[in-house]
Amino acid sequence: MTPSYEVKTFSSPASDEKCSFCEHYRVQPRNYVAPAPRSKSACITFSYKLDEFQRIACECVDKLENVLVSAHTSAGKSTVALYAIQAAVDDNAKVVYTSPIKALSNQKFRDISEAYPDKVGLLTGDVCFNPAAQILIVTTEILRSMLFRGSAMMRELKWVIFDEVHYMRDRDRGVIWEEAIVLLPNSVNMIFLSATIPNSLEFASWICETKTRACNVVSTSFRPTPLCHYLFSDHASDFQLVKGKDCVVLRPAIESALAAVANSADLALDGAAKRARPRVGSAEHSLLGRVVAQCIKKKLLPVIVFAFSRREVQANAQLFGDFDLTDADEKAQIKEVFDNALATLSAEDRRVQQFAEQADLLVRGFGMHHGGLIPLLKEVTEILFEAGMIRVLFSTETFSMGLNMPARSVVFTNLRKYDGETTRMIAPSEYIQMSGRAGRRGLDPQGHSIVLLDFPYEAEQIANLLDGQPDPLDSRFHLMFSTVLNLLRVQGITPRYIIRRSFYAFQNQNKLALLLEQRDALQRKVERLTVPS
């Protein structure tokens, strides 16, 4: 079966600068006629020279073509989104910026509101502010609901920016992205911002076939701030480097670090036993306390300490009840920000226990961030971390999901997580996403990712994590009851329409074509066989 699209490859200009190298492909319908481009470039000036991938992606915006921008965390993908927003403002058109989590939506609202004070609205499950705004920041679920409702805004919409589109591989929520993309009118220009994904061309081909419009892929493997990876255990006096700035995994170093703790009685404890041990006030005697002390000593703050449950995040924060990392002036500033936020609440709401607990942490330069926090507390924590007043942040992995809040270092308290079905090693793509928070462009010469050894890992497991490739973007589409019910009020669109245009159907169709080719090859091989009489 001949595909209805073709792929064009564009060569990157020759240059000695690493940041200049990128790959650019355009998947376009056969006999493609490009739309008339914008009459002029967007009226926006950046305070820095654009990297090659940013420049090419912005040119795609001016050509009114869909574009997937695939690059490492903190590489500067948001520049393309800002350019598209300015292009929409110049053209007096509406633009929607979608994100997978409320925290990212809130941050983008704060950032974009500084440049466009009266033009930005925010719609999440918690907030509805200025819903008729020209620039609308929403979660992907909200965009999907607007499409099902037939919102009048959809008729004026010119651009949709999908941030963290690799979240489509999420087992439970990935289907939301597919439905939103399928339901958007073909006339809407789409920008997809993603971490590195190995099958970006397949995704762009799906967009091209579904929307019968060209979709560009602009990707780069360049990481602006080099990243070093370390292991640390109770038996070590310093961090053990296992992958340096040259990106070479040091397997002997991994084996040496693991051998030193192989017979440790502490590692024999299961997770429940570890959590049952006394923690409060004992930071100096704990593995986590020692690694944070090392980060302070080596001037590696700010640091994000990742854990995979709210309970562990809270327990880790309680360990540091005696630590204080702020001076008198910083305490006064933190208290002012916190009190101003509380002033928006009623007296009764201010008595909630979380406020008192978080206030004590924040004034000492520590913070917590997880899904169970009151939204106002999460926002205050994000503001203070962005301002550099929080030196140690204890967080679940949600803080790594697109928030533009990098640190100098990150610490992993564990490499195993419960995913709703089983406890497993985190995937290389998850490790890449979280460790990518380390290293602030223009501020740090390098980032630091530190893994605490609290489990008898195999050397191969650690090596695969450090050297592994990101997971491909595979469809998680499944037809939900809510989708069927919502489609009852959408004229002309049926469940079959959604299914046939889904990424799931596209991937399976490609697999079918490959299987048919293999069948034909085997059939030809069988026909050439001679059976002796």
C-alpha cells in the first residue's frame, strides 16, 4: 500500500558549533501545495541568539505549517511557542497553549501574562480566568471538552501549542491528546513540543495523513548544559561518577559502587521496613541527609529530591527539621510572599494544617511539591523556587513535567516506582526527563544527577538506565464511555471517525503493511523451494 504522504529531508548547515546541528524533515501530502506564508516575521526580539533548531521551527511557524519540536529538557523549546504566540497576536488570531498538568499551566500563565498582561486567560480544573482571552492557557482535558462542546472560540482559533506531547504515551491520559488532535479543525496550525522521541517521523506522518497538511520534524540531540551522573551509598565518602560530560557510561565504576553495598544489611530491608524507621530529626545520620550535606558543601544547590510517592516526599521533608539554609533577609522575603498569598483566603481556610507545615519549611529554604498540596501552596512553592529562595525541593516526578524550573542538581531517592499495577524500574525516558532538570542554561557549567543506592540493583540495570534510549511514542488509545456520550452531541462525528483517525489505527496500519511484506517475502521463498521426489 503506497502511503498518501512523502518525506523531504533538509540538511543542516555546516558549522563547528554543536548547537547548530539539528535534523529537519517535512512530511507532506503527495502533490503538496504549500499555503501562502505569513506576510512578515513575528514582531518579537529574543535576548539571546537562536539555536539552529529554534530558527528552523520559527520559520515553519511563518510558513503556517505544523511542526514537532523534539529536544532535550531545558534546550529551549519554549522559544518556538513564544514565537507562535506573538505571531497569533500580530495576526489578531486566537491561540491555545495546552499542558498535561495544572502546575505547568499555572507557570505558563504567569510567564506569558508578563509579556501580554491583558490578553491571557487560564482554564484548569481549579481556575477559570478570562476564558474569552486571545491567548488561552489550558490543560489538554479542557481543550478536549471545548472541542466536544463546540465552543465558539474554535471558529476563531488559529494556533494550538501542545506542550510535553510525549505524554501521549501515558497509559491513562494519553488518549486525551489523540482525541483533541483528531477533533481539531484541519485549518488550525499545531505546534508539538516534546522531549526526544525515536519515532518522531511516524508521529508527523500521522499528523500529515490525519490533517492532510504538512508536518515538520525539527529535532536536536544537543544539550545546552552537560550532565554528570553519580551513585552514592552509605559506604561511600563521595559521589561516584558513572557517566561524565562525554556521555560515556563507566561500567567499572557502576560495578565498584554496587559491589561496595552488595552485602549491606540495610539493603536487605524491604521498602515498608525502611519507611517504618524513625526519620524526624535524624537527617545527619541518613543517606539522604548525607547527600544533601554534600550538595551544600560542594555548592550544588538548588537541588530537587525526587521520590515516587507523596508519603515519601513528606517523610523526606520532615527529616530536615533542624536544617536552615536562609538568612534573615531571605526569611523576611519568603514570609512576605507567603503572607500575601494567604491574604487572598478566608480566616477559616488559613487554619488548614498544610499552611503551617509548609510555612515552616519554606522560611528555612526547603519546599515540597506533589499532587496532594493545596493549589495555592504549589503556586507559592513554584514562585519561591523560581526566585531561588528554595534551596532543597522535595517532589514527586510531576515537577519534571515541563515546568521551566531547573536546578543545579537532582537526587533520586529510588529508581523503582509503583505504576498502578506493579513495582518496576523507571524507564530510561522517565530518568532522562527527571535528570534533565539538572543544569541551568547560562548559570551552571554542568548539571549533576545523583542516585541513592538503597536497593540491590544489577549493574546492567543502572547501565541501561544511563545509556538507554527514550521510549517510542506509542498510542494508548482506547474508546472511553465519556467519548461515546460526548459524541452524541457532536454533529457529523462518530466513534468510528475517531478510531479510524487515531494514532493507534495509524500505527497498526503501518504494522499490517510490514506484516504483508514479510508474508509476501516468505511466500516467494516457499515458491522457490524444490522438494526432492
